[in-house]
Amino acid sequence: MTLVECRRHTTSKIDQEQVGGLVFRIIDTGAEGGLMVTPLGFQAGAELVAKARQVNLATLNPDATEREYVLKIAGQLFLGVGSLISFRQLVQVKVITGNAPEP
């Protein structure tokens, strides 16, 4: 399992605390890794945390379409996969907006 976290910040880059939170969720769930996606990029400290803990980072254009988004993260998630697989069958998406509590 790979955790994917998308943050659509409009005023600032992702910082190391936010990447550290994803690292904690990876450890807590027993996931194999993670990917964080944002339109504004990452601060230097966030990039260091991601590199140290093997979290992939992706920056998307704020106006990216759903297709562009899927292609971008698919390239990050399936690096090294040698056979053709169905992306739809392997991905479970949970969208949390704002400060919605976890179920």
C-alpha cells in the first residue's frame, strides 16, 4: 500500500512538518511508502524529510485536469512495475476536505 496525500495550498509551499505528518501516517498504517502532491511545491526542509524517509513528491499545475493528475501520480506510484496493470483496480481514494474528522 502506498499513501497519497494531495494538498491544494494557495499561498505557501508544503513544509517539513506536513511531510513529517505523512511519514507518521506511513509508519502508523504499515504502508510501503508515500506520495505528496501539491500545486505550489515544497520547502527545502520538506524535500530533505521526504528524501530521508523515501516519500515521493510531485508538483502539479494548479489547473491540472483529473487525467493529468492521474498520469503524474501513476508515474510516481508504479516506477519499476514491469507488467500492465489497471490503475482503477489498485487505488482506493479517500477525499478529506478542510478539517473533517477521520471516521
